[in-house]
Amino acid sequence: MSSIRFSDFERIVFFTGAGMSAESGIPTYRGRGGIWAEYKYEDYACQRAFDRDPEKVWDFHDKRRAVVRACEPNPGHDIVAEVQKKKPGTIIVTQNIDGMHQRAGATDVAELHGSLWRVRCDAEEIVREDTSVPMNPRKCSCGRYWRPDIVWFEDQLDHRVVRRAREALEQCDLLVSIGTSAVVYPAADLPRIAVQHGAETVEINLEDTPLSPLYKHRLRGKASEVLAELNR
Ligand code: NAD
């Protein structure tokens, strides 16, 4: 049993990846049933693919929307949201695009890779929420296609979101990394900031990752079960 308890900390950063939503039934990135085993990102998840064939890219994203819509936040998402309510200094920095933290009631969520539930029109510089499944209409009133507001392969991260995440990591007293394989950069590098600033660090995962040595506490198990233990 870990000596860490959320009740001993005030400014917690939950740094989450696809493993956070695995118990909701959303496929992870690399695991069995992972999305990219079936679809090549070059055809479905990069600006070049969108420029070439926006309808095909939207068909793919509609499928992802439908999968996520059919899933529910899991008890791990509930615990993270509950801790955030109790500790207002708590921030969630997520690599996920599924919106599950917010559906569980979380409010302060820095979405490093954007959201499946936002679209943007680059021509008019408009970003808006859109939860329709399938997404409709696919075109903005200006005539251009809405683009999923997701950081696709080969895209840059939004520097405002990164700054928010960095500040949170500089100031936190506890970093809890959950369900990330820690190989997607630059997101994978962010936890180092918390270590450099002296925070207590916990990694929750089913298995070791390349960044495991960074963490003082390496807890192996399902996210929801380990989180329940830390929330006792
Ligand atoms: P990843 O798929 O590369 O790694 C998932 C990690 O979660 C693995 O290390 C695995 O061991 C661990 N894991 C699996 N089930 C778990 C569980 N129940 N409890 C604890 N750990 C568990 O995911 P990543 O590191 O987030 O990188 C994938 C990229 O793809 C991210 O950029 C993310 O944006 C994107 N993605 C998002 C979603 C989503 O929004 N739900 C899903 C797939 C991929």
C-alpha cells in the first residue's frame, strides 16, 4: 500500500493519458485494439489528409465521436473530479481528447491535444463546441470545412495550453501521472517540470514506461483501483 494520500496535498496535477479512459472502454493508442493498428494516421489524422479529403477524415472522426459518446466516465474519472472539487488548486493536464474528465464533473482541464468535441474554422479563426454525432454541418457558414480542434500528428501544441500546463507543474506539490506510455512528445516531457520543482511524484500504470525512473512512487494496477487507494 502506498504512503501517498491525496488529503495530504493541496495543489495536485493529474497528468493523464489514454489508459485513464481504458476502463471506460475507449481504446488506447498503442495497446491491443488501438486505433492506429487499424487506421494509418497519414490518411486520417494529419492536416495533409484533411486538405486532401476532408470528408474521409470527418467520417473517421465521426466514428471516434460515436465510440466515445457510447462510453461513460469510469470511477477513476470520478475520483479525479472529486479531488478537484475538494482541492481547488488541482489541475488536470490531459493528453486525451475524449472529454471524459469534464463529463465526470472536472472543471480545470488543460487539453494538450485538443478535443474531439470542438471544431474550428481556420478561415474565420472561430473555435466552438460541437457535440453532434455525426458532426453536422461539416462546413462553416463561410463555406470552408470545420476542422476537428485536435492536435493531429505533425501539428504544434497550442502554446497557451502548454504554458498553463507548465505553470501548474511548476507550482504543484503532487504530480500524479495516470495511464500514459510517456512516448508522445513534447507532452511526455512535461512531468519533468514537477520533479525539477520538488513535487512529490506518482506514476499509475499497468506497466513500466520509459519515464518510470522519474517517479518516486510507481504504482502498478488499474487507474480506478489505484486512485481509490490514494483517495482513502
Ligand atoms: P498510450 O495508448 O500510448 O498508452 C496508454 C498507457 O496506459 C499504457 O502505458 C498502458 O500500459 C496504460 N494503461 C492501459 N490501461 C490502463 C489502466 N486501466 N490503468 C492504468 N494504465 C493503463 O496513450 P498515451 O500515452 O496517452 O498516448 C497516446 C496519444 O493518443 C495521446 O496523445 C492521446 O492524445 C491520444 N489518444 C487519446 C485517447 C482518448 O482521448 N481517450 C485514446 C487513444 C489515444
